[in-house]
Amino acid sequence: MVGSVYLSILLAAAGWQISDPVVLKKAQDLPVYQHAADPNFWAHAIPDQIIVKFRDDYPVAQAKSEVEATLLAAGAVEVVKYSLTGGNWVVVRLPKADPQVALAYMERVMRDPRVEYAEPDMWATAFLTPNDPYWSQQWGPPAINAPQAWDITLGSSSIKVAVIDQGVQYDHPDLAPRFGSTKGYDFVDRDSDPYPDANNEDHGTHVAGTIAAEINNSTGIAGMARVTLLSFRALSETGSGSYTDIADAIRATVQYGVKVANMSLGGPYSNSTLQSACDYAYQNGVLLIAASGNDGRSSVSYPAAYSSVVAVGALASATSLASYSNYGSAQEVVAPGSNILSTVYPNGYANMSGTSMASPHVAGVAGLIFSANPSLSNQQARDILRNTAVDLGASGWDSRFGYGRVNAYAAVQAAQGGGNNPPPPPPPPNQGNHKGGPDKYGYTWIDSHTSGGPQFVWYTVSTQSSLNGDDQTVTLNLPFAFPFYGKTFTQVI
């Protein structure tokens, strides 16, 4: 089997050649079409498990026999599952784990006018970097001014925060007060009990403790906020989970009335089903927060990289980005991520490191924001996280720290004021940075890759001013320094 898959990956090097123009139109924007020739993509895919998304106006749930007959006739051996949350997609299993078989099957089913798209399911993993030394003190909450924020609010049980992760030990002594009668849902085993399945399944419990371990109860640690937790188990005891289970969990946040959802997980490739689930939840008022990834590379993992998700990088200290933390154009904020002490299953505590540990700090701050002002929209809360962050690195947004280190105290103060501050400007393209000049002078930049290597191209949007004259373009080698309005601005890559 391994040899067969390897051979088929080599055959996929030619890409996905689609002659049918109808199928090509459906496929050309799919991540699988863009990465069909990439062996690493298939290493993260589940090539014998295909997602078939039907048009929203076709009632999949009411036409299961017809749907299954269609999908099996096209070459699937069984229907694995349907979306539990109205996603209008079906997952089928193919006779072999072969990228060429997968591509051929997807092309066949996309000829059906009822099918919107088809793509392979993908694996996501928990972003955890284990660290053996036991550290008995918490540095995360003080670094982001949580104690000062607690003087204003400790949180509110009316605010629901979902932990999309491994199962959470909801009867842990430090977590039990933060769970209501509804514990969540297990999307892996597809039942209503999201409890860990094995003693080593403690990632979700660690994340939950950072968010909401009971404060001031003379037991264990203090979480960020006294909110109500829900455990949405989308990763198994192995630390991995399918994109479809994660997508269902994301969509379920709307049905459960969740305000904030934390996702300390991800994968290196995008997926239409995962992205549409994030967009659906965000459009319905859920603030989605996810870990940027632990590869130390200059691109953020998915789902954190989606525009509907707040991407969180990890700090090794109050001012330094952890060496393992991903960064890039999607980086939004950073938070403590190294040597974080929190709850683990069963009934214990341990230190862990990773962007998985940074993300729940931000989710906890978001819980405090909504506790201080439940009327805020998810976009207003997101703007508060950005506007109140402590700037680190280059002035303003930068690709390593985003808008900076979250600041719980300033965020809660802003929430009390209504959260009506204007949002900060969006990050510039191509993981770069720009600064300077009065607001009335518009300018932007692009990263130009020429034969001489990366260069910085600066030009004005406005005809009112420019670096050396109206509408003038200046090309500089990287790294660079240039004067503008009496100051010198730099870019380092």
C-alpha cells in the first residue's frame, strides 16, 4: 500500500489536468487543485476520504438514499458521515488511498450539477511543543495584565467559550465550576460526551485551564476568565483530527450560542470546507481564535490564516517571539506560549509550550471583553484586541508580532467604553511592514522579487506627496532604511 501511494504521488507531479470546463470552473479555486502536484499536500491529506459538498439548495439530509446511490455509483465504497451541523456535505471512502484515484473521483462527482465542489479531507494536529522542566508559577496572566483586568471583571458565566480540541476533563477540580450541565459534543466519536478517551489526552484540558481554570479558589492555577466552557472534541487521543470534524465543531458554535471559540490546532494547507465553516461562524457572531502554528516558518497555519480567524503567535518571554512560533501576513496578536502551567488529565497540572498555549490566553481575554460588555459584536471585540495590544518589534503591525501582545486590562477598559474605537489599519501585503507620514498622505508598498533578489518598491497612492516627488517609485535593496518627513524608517527581513 505504501509503495502504491508513493508511486501515485509521483504520478501526481504533473498536476490535475481537467478537460471538462464545468468541472474546471468548480475546481480551479480549490486548494487541492492548486496543490495537486505537491507530495507534502498529500502527506497531510486523507486521500481515500473525500468531502463532497452539495449546493445549499439541494436538501442532502432529506435525500440520503439518492445521494448515497450517486456517490457510490461514482466509485466510493461507503459513505463515512454527513455534516452534523447543516454543512450540506458528505464524506465518502474510496477503495484505496491513492491521490490519482482521489483526483479522478472528485472530477467525476463534480460533473453532477448538484455538487458544488469535492476535495480530500485533511488532517489537523494539536500545536504542542512539550517541555519537560516543571515550572510551578504562571507568568502568562501577569504578562498580559490580567490581574488588573480582574479588578474590573473576573468574567461572566453567561459568556460561552468553546474549546475545539481534544476532549476536556470537565470534572477536573479546577475546571468543574466552569462547566454547566451541557458539556459540549464529541465530533470524533459522534456522541454527547466530550471527555478524554485516554490518560495522555490532555491537550484540550491544558487549553481549557488557561482560558478558565477557577480563579481564587485555593486550588491549582488561575485561568483568564470565569466564563462557561464547552468542550468540542474534534481531535482524538492521538492529537490529530480531520478537517471535517473540526468544521462541524466550528459550525456547532453557532448552534450552542458560543461567543468565543479557541482552536489550538491546525494544518499547513487550506481547505474549502474548513474555510466555509469559519466564515459561517464568524458571520454569525462567533469570535474565532486559533494558534499560528509551531513550525517557526513565515506563514501561518490553517484555520488561523483565514481572515475570519484571529491568528495568535507565541511569546517565549514578555517581549520575544518563541523560536517555534509561526508568523506572517496573517499574524494578528501574540501571547505567552512557552512554559505555560495549566490543568491536565487526569486531575493534574503540567507545563506545556506552543502556540497552542498562546491562543487560549487570547480567548480568555476575549471572554473578559464580552463579560465587560456582552453587547459587543465579534468584530468590535476583535478591534479591541488589536487596538489595545502592546506594540512589540517594528512600530505598528509587523509580521512577527502582529499588532502586539494582548493587554487584558486595556481591553476590558475599552470594552466598558463601548468598543467604538476605529479599527487599526490592516496589515500590508506580502508579510511586510510600512510606517510614517501624516494620515493625509497615502502610500503603500509591494515586495518585488527581481533577478537581483527581493527589493522594496515604494510608491504613493496620493498625488499630494511622495518620497522624492509626486508619484515617484523608489526601489531599495532589503534590508533598507529611508528618510521620510524627518524620520528614518527601516524594514528588516
